[in-house]
Amino acid sequence: MSELVGSILLLLVSHESAKPVVCRSIEHGAAVRVQLPKGISQERIRFPFSAILEVLGPAPQDVLQSNAQAGTYLNDLVKAMRRIRRTISAHDLARKCQEHVSYTLGELCAAADLFPQSLEDRLALAKVLQKNLPLFTQSRGVFEGEGLTLYELAPGWQEALDMEEEVERPDQNWILSVIEGYLGSPADLYRRSVDPDTGAVTLSFHFPLAVEKRYGEAIAAAAEDAGVPISISPNAHQGALAKTARQHVPPGLTVQGGHSIYLDRSIISLNCVGRTTREAIASAQAQFYEETGWQLELKGVIVTSNVVNAENVNQALSALSAISETSSQIPEAAATSIDAAQTRKEANPFPAEPLSQHEAIQLAQRMLSALPGYYKAGGEVATSTLLLRFHFRSLRKRAMQMCLPNLRHGLAGTCGCIRQHISKH
């Protein structure tokens, strides 16, 4: 009897619930005082001998040092047991047994290809036997004979084999609690789905491509602890993706219309108007990629140099000289609209028919946007005039000498005249 103290018992704590406990002492009135697993109410810790279903084995010595250590150990024992229990078939075990023959828990562990000395394996099999009373019954209790519980096939066990074996359904709430213990409640995790049959978990994040770096280790640890596979839904949350993309649009740009999402390339594309620098675009794209794992594409943007002021005029004129060497064609750098479709027009950049005012302005933007000092193009409907704005007179004169012939050719039949304007900024 005294050997029970310090042992791990499988105890019937309620009519339908059996839990592993640490036996702390033998009490008067044929009862035991126990330590229950962490998370189980400790209001009742005294149980009669009749509630003991099985003696699983001695608890590790370090576990007995405190109630907190014992509770944590029992909780971990339950987690390990759940993984093992799902691999045990009560039907297969029954077919390996003989009628009217009694077996110890260790002998049944060996028959089920488990380790007879492992507390996790013994607990898992004891729970399976308890849940399959039509197949197995206790022929002798803990306090009878040599103090070992004996099991044998139950009357009518063959009829029970004809019934479909009930597969234990995963405890979804427990699985989700394990995941929460490792991940917490991150704002970008908007759905947790558990397969009711297998317990497999699918986590849906706003930006799954960026999840591995942030949560990879925690997810792997949660899967190991819960004993179920945990996968990440590959689809980004499109609403969150679009909202985040707009938040990363550089200053000076305005988004027009909706957005386009290309799932196969992990690209979101926004149509914008305005001007900004290449550096600002690159910074926005890098930050967006870091947060989402997606590429940000900005279409319709006019790219300018970082700073255009009087001190930069000489440098700008030098750049114009370099541009003049290829002025017979639209400069490749002039296609500053970040629109892949526009690049396909470079082979035949000038239209065969007159353009609308909007098309004329867009053509001028593409041809002139790479020129230092160029500000923007506009139009006057009443006079069919294309109005070009520059920051500095010296830049305007040099730039237009090189680009005006090509521009007039491209706008043939569209504009009555081209007027230049100096804007002071």
C-alpha cells in the first residue's frame, strides 16, 4: 500500500474522466491524497481507493519536490500521451489477445508495440482500455492479488469487433490552447481552423509569405507539443494586402482607382499619379516586402531625381549632354512609368493616328520625365495646346532643343502647338 505514495496513478476523477495524478499520501478511510495536472481544478484532491484504475509507475524524483513541478510534469505527460493514443487500435490489440487469458498493462503494451516501462505509453494504453469497455474488462483490480491490474477480453468482444472502430476525435480546444501558448494572439492571425477528424491545424495570416521568419520556430514547437501538423494557408488576405500597399505609397503620389493582385507572382499593382524619386519608390517597396513578402508595383509614376534646385543645374546640364547622344529615340530612362505594358510600345513609340488629349499628355510625360528640371505636362482643350513646365529656364532651353523634334513628331496631328512654362519651386 505504501508503494502507492510517489507513484503516477490513473484516477477516475469524475464519472467519465480519468486523469494521471501523483499520489502524495494514503489517507484514513481507504483514500489517497493526490496532485492533479496543471490546469485541472485542485479543489478536490482526496479520492477513494476505488477510483484508482491503474498504477502507471513511480514518478521521477525531481517531480516530487513541489506541487508546481508535479502539476507541470503531469500536464506534459498528458500531451505526450495524446500523441501516442491516436496511434493505438483497440481492435488490432483485441485480435492479438486470447479469450480467458489475463494480461498486465505491460504485457498489453508489448502486444501493441509500445514500451512497457514508458509512463507515456502505459498511460496512453490505459486510456484506450478504459474507452473500449466492449472489448476489454478488468479481471482483477489494483488492490487484489499482487497489486497489479489484470485485463482480459470482455464477453461479446467479437461482436464489438464487427462494429466500426471509433476513432478518438481530437480535442480542438486543447490544441488551440497549445498554439496560443506559443504564438499568443498576433494581430495578423485572423483564422485558426482545426480538422475535426485528424486535428490538423491551418493558420491563416494576413501575409503568409512573411510568417516563416516571424513565427516559424514557435509554430514548429506548437506542432510538436500538440502532436498534430500545423500548416499555414498560402493565400494572403487581399483586403489587408491592399490596405497595407496604400499605406506604403510614397509621399507625392495619389492612388487612382482600385488595385490588381497577381497571385502567381505575389505582386500587387497600384495605379498612381504624381512624382517621386527612385529612392522613395525603392524604400517603399523594400518596407512593403519586409512586412508582407509581396512585391509592390506602382504604375503611372513620374520619377524625378532626388533634388532639383539651382545648385543642381550644372549637374543636370551634364546629364542632358549624355542624354543627347541617344535623343533620336525615346530614352529608355524616359519610360519612367512603372508600367510593364508601356515598355512594349517602345518598338513603335509614335501613334499612327491622332491621340486624345490624355494620350498626348502621357506620351509627353514618357518622353520628357527623365530630363532634369522637367516638372509636368498639361493641356488646354480650347486651343489644343500642350503645356510643358520646367523648373529652370536654362534646363528648359537645352532640353527642348534635344527633345522637341521627336515630341512634335510623336504628337503630329494631335496638338495645335506646344508651349513651355517656367515654374519656380
